[in-house]
Amino acid sequence: MGTELDILPISSWLKDTSNPLLIAGPCSLETEEQAMTTAKELVKDNRVSVFRGGVWKPRTRPGTFEGVGSVGLEWLKNIKAETGLPVGTEVANAAHTEEALKAGVDVIWIGARSTGSPFVVQEIADVLKGTDQVVCIKNPLTPDVQLWMGAFERLNQVGIKKLVGIHRGFTPFGESKYRNYPSWRTMIEFRRLFPEIPMICDPSHIAGDSELIYEVAQKSFDMGVDGLMIESHIKPECAWSDKDQQLTPEALSGVLDRLVIRYARSSNKEFDNQLQDLRDRIDSLDSELLETLSGRMELVKDIARYKKENSVTALQMDRWSTMMSDRVDLAQKLNLDEFFVKILFQLIHEDSIRQQTEMMKDK
């Protein structure tokens, strides 16, 4: 298990808990008119919890729009006064954090690049010490659960309890239809280790394409997230940054209308009873699977001893190729996913070879 943290649930600080947390607004604040117009449209949908707007926008390469800077904080103050919406922005260093606190920004978040630098996170934590600030932490660029967790620990150690994780995807290795690979497995593992940390999803950065935002958002609710961060711009086609992944406020409302919000619990007792029955059956089958796997590994040891006595290599490519082909064919007949079965047997085979080579070391 991971380190137990002292973190407050979102419901303890979110004014309206009738809907999941939704942070929405443009990737970047460009002009005061653009910011205010977008905010006034977003506030018409009572499902929007916080207006977001990037003030400092460090880019991968120089020469592109990197944010309006500190003047954007004044725009956020005006938006808060005009619309009543809490406001939020990203901070990338201690100086940004100090300015955001002075401006009364309600929610700040640490971006993926900054999360990947423990030095930066610690500097931000030192500034926040003694405050009651809401802080969101995006996952680092790589699927490193410990690095992500370290950021939460640093903030929690200085007394920040209103912490939220943001799953924004990871740098893809290879081709992907997404801008950032979701790696739901990483998010699930993080939540297993640290269930006390609220988690929201940023489908805009995962998708990189406004057409895919609904798909990613629904998937995230199916995974039990506590809310969303979605980029919304009054005229996405004219946006100065990330125009392809932003929705108009109207389009955002359309996406929200289609979403099915799922929860971790149900008040239906019949559902609970039926679910428990199905889970009991799964537990029983899992026990059988593990017993079968244990029996298989005992056979692997017998094979290793036999190969060792006859000076035969642990890895037999012909056998491996034939076995994989046979298992995939059987999987198809049983209506099992081919990709899943391949991954499963690759893992089983890798451990079989590991055990054989370890046994062959012994004299």
C-alpha cells in the first residue's frame, strides 16, 4: 500500500455537490474580452464548477504563444466578480504560485512537466505552506506512479489537504489516435494504492481532438473519476493554443448532456446482493485460476530439470511460436480478446523462461 495522506474529499470544499467537479475554460487567456465572453457563456450551465484559464503557458519550443502573464490574473479576478464562478490557473514555479495566491485564485494546478520535477514541486509547496489552497496535480509525462505520488506527499507535508489528481494521459510511445496515451491501467493502479486522493480526468489533453472528448470523458466516468477538466473557448478555431482540443461552451454542454455519470456505490439493495454474488463467483474462479497456474509452474520446473540434464536451451522458439498460435486460436473459439490472450501468455511464458534459466544456474 502507499503512504496514507490526510486529504479532504472534494465535497468538503466544493460549493455545489449536486454535480461532479467540472473545471472548464480556455487553454489560454488571450484577451480580456475572450476570457470574459467565454466565462459568461460557461456560467449559463450550472454544471460548471470552476472557470479555468491558462495565464502562463510554457511550450515545448520557444516562439509560440506562452501566455499573457500576470495581467491574466486580473482578468480572472474580474471574471470571478462578474460571474460568481471560482477561478483556477496553472502554476509552474514558486513565483507563479505567489502571484496566484495574492490574486485570490481559488484553484491552482501543477502541470505534467512540473510534476516531473521534485525540486519545482517542493518550491511550490514551500510557498503554499500555511494556506488553505485547493491544489490539483496532473500526472507526470511518463506513467511513473511514485513520481506522481511524491508530488502529493510534498504538498500534504506542508499542510495542503485540498488535493486532487488530474489524469491527463502520458507521452505516447508509438502511434496513437490520442494526443496523450490514457494508460487507464496506470490510473487504476494509482487509485488502488492511494484511494484517499480524489481524481478527475482531463479529456482535452488526452484526446487532443474535440471529436474524441466525449469518448474519453465517458470512459473516465466508467472508471469512477470524480470530475473533469475540459478546455472550452468561445471560438476554438481562433484559439492561440491547442485549438483542436477545445469545445465551444455550447458544445461542452452537449457533451455533458450525453454523459452517463457513474458512482462507486448504489442505494439499490438488490443490486448490492446480486453484485456480491457475482463477485463471489469471480473470487472462486480466480482461486481455480491460481491453482491451475501453480500446477503449470510445477510442470515448468520439471521441464527445466529435464532440459538441464540434456543440455537443452530454456527458450525454444519453435515451441513458443506454435504454443502462441494454438492459444490464440483457442481464445477466438472461446470469444476471448486476442490481444488480451497474447499479453497474458507472453507474461506467463516470460516467467516460465525466467524460472528455467534460474534453475539451470544451479550445479
